[in-house]
Amino acid sequence: MTAQPGHRPLVVPPEPPARPGSSEPGSERQTASVPAAPAPAPAAAGPPASAAWRVGDPVGLRRFATPTRPLALERGGSLPGLTIAYETWGRLAADRSNAVLVLHALTGDSHVHGPAGPGHPTAGWWDALIGPGAPLDSERFFVVCPNVLGGCQGTTGPASPAPDGQPWGSRWPEITVGDQVRAEALLADTLGISRWAAVVGGSMGGMRALEWAVALPERVARAVVLSCGAAATAEQIALYATQLAVIRADPHWLGGDYHHHRPAGGGPHTGLALARQMGQVSYRSEAEFAHRFGNTMQSDGRYAAASYVEHQGAKLISRFDAGTYVTLTTAMMSQDVGRGRGGVPAALRGCRAPVTVAGIDSDRLYPPRLQAELARHLGTEAHLVSSEFGHDGFLLETAAVGQVVRAALTDAGS
């Protein structure tokens, strides 16, 4: 479908039908055959195995694009029957020059702005940055945020039906940041947007914003890259691999084929919650943990800091999918903007799109030295936001981060 200026159609897709695979023009990668789905296991009593959005659930503010071409994958093969969920704010200009792409982080989704409600278990994750007069001014820009490829909130991912109608599960292919950007380019094509006025993202969203600027500079007027690096570090890979091992060790993981237990029981809840708990420690700063919790013991006998991360794990299983956590984390582990481009310095020095780089001074997961490296090779300077919130500062320090975004977009869409 092609969006018309001022018109935002609402399309609820049917279960994606089986479509014959074909190679993209100029590509030798063929659609991989989809092996038969495993037989459903008996359902057990308990909460849903996956909190992934499914057709039939409340749509909320989502819209859906269904590109007609299969998506060629970097590791080989392709994905047929792709559906991309997205949300928009503002009006698309007649010449389509004012579109801004916003890209979410690991456990985010398309719901950047707006209240919680049917179809949206949480309020917008960057609510203050979008709206009239906000840094992403909805009276000036047409803001688009898609759920990422491999996600679980409407875009095709491991919990989605494969062409045979059964969940992809263990049959889901390994994807990369580049694959995710190519899926977002298909969304842009579907919307009739040939060039974004800006692409903005933090953390995993920042990785994709950077990939947009390097891989498709002719389609990006400028990029805003927050709280990420040019390539995954050894420490990040080790941390992510441990989180994935915890999920896969859960006896309810079933090799990734637990989705048949929906609506009741059987999902790898313990593994997903523990992975989130591990991640949450890396998302915040040591100073915040010390000031907020110290070594305080609660009346129930639990340390306050332990109670906090346990709460974060419990919250995630009510809105996320373990298979998506695995596939997106795997993509972040393989992130390397220099792959196939002569290395990071060469890739960044050759970037033709202007890029604004910013980080958080207390971020220990993607520390400021990584943004300094990005900026040095891009020939610019990194902005540093002061915060006690660590990596999560790019989400929580909305005033300071908003200033960075507003300054970067000063000339965009004019």
C-alpha cells in the first residue's frame, strides 16, 4: 500500500499466506524452503507462552505494510510473506520530504508516543519527544516508527506464522542489523518515501540508524545515532551470549518451538526473566544502584536491588517473546558496520550522510569511548549527556536527548 498525504490507512493483515519464493532482482539468494513445523505439545495451565502480538489481538495504533518482494537475507535465503507493523504521527508532505524514521531498541516497539491501552501494554517509550513543538515535531514532520524485523509486536518474527501457517519458532533464520535495515527500506518503498529527512535511533535503534547512513546514504538526509558503537565488543558479546544461554537452558524453551502453548502455559518465562535481569544491571549505572538501593534488605528478606531486577524480569514476560529476545540479541552480537566494507574506519570515513552522534556519560554497556570512536571516524564530535541512569539514559533523559535531536533536525524537512 502507498500512504497518501494526510491519509493513514488502517490495514489489519490476514494470516500471511504461503507465497512462492523468488530471488530479488540482481540477487542469487533464493527463498529458503521452510521445514515442517514440529507437532504441537500439550498445553499446560499457566500464563501465555509468549506475549507476542498476534492477528486477532487489539490493533491499537498499529498499521501494517506487506511488501510484495521477499526479503533477501545476509546469511543466505530470504523471507517471504513479510509483514511490518508501524505507527505514524503527523502528516506526510505532498512531496514526501518531511518523513522521519524513528528506530526502537531491543525490547521496544512501534509505540513511541501515546498512552497505554488496548494493543499497547505500555505508554510510548519516547513520549515526550513526539508531538506539536516537540523535538520530533508532529506539526512539521511525518514520524514513522516500525516494529523491527524479528520483533514480536506485529512485524514478522519467530512467533509469527510461517508460510505453512505455523509459528516460525526454531525455523526462524538468523538475521543481521543489515537485514533489519533492508526490511525498513521495503517499508519506505511501500509508503512511497524515497528519502528520509532523518533517521533517529538509540541502542539497537542507533545501530540501525548508523547502518542506514552507511549503507543507504542516498536515502538519508541525516542520521542521529545514540548510545551504540560501530561494532559489538567482546564484552557485549559475552554478556549477550550468557543471556541467550539462560533462555535456551529453560526446559520450556523446547528448541524455540514453545509457541504452540498459547494461550496457556509452557513458555520459557524463567529464562526470559533471568536474561532481562542480567541485562537490566548493564542498562543502569553503578552509581544509581548504590544511591537507589545500596545494600538494603527489604522486610520480605530480599535485597532491594535484587527485588528491582526481579520486577523488571517479571514485567518483560508479560509483553515480550523469548524467541524475539534471542533473534534480536543475536543480531546485536553480529553488529559490525565495517563488515564487507574494509573495516570500521573505512566504512565510517566513506559515509556520505551527515551523522549526529551522542552517548550517556555513565553508560557501561555502550560506554562513551564507543561514541567517540564513531565520531572520530565520521569526522565529527560526539555529544555527551550527563546522567545517573547509565545506558537507559537515552530513554530517560528526554530533555537533554531531545535537545540533541532538535539540533540535528533543525534543517530537516525545511
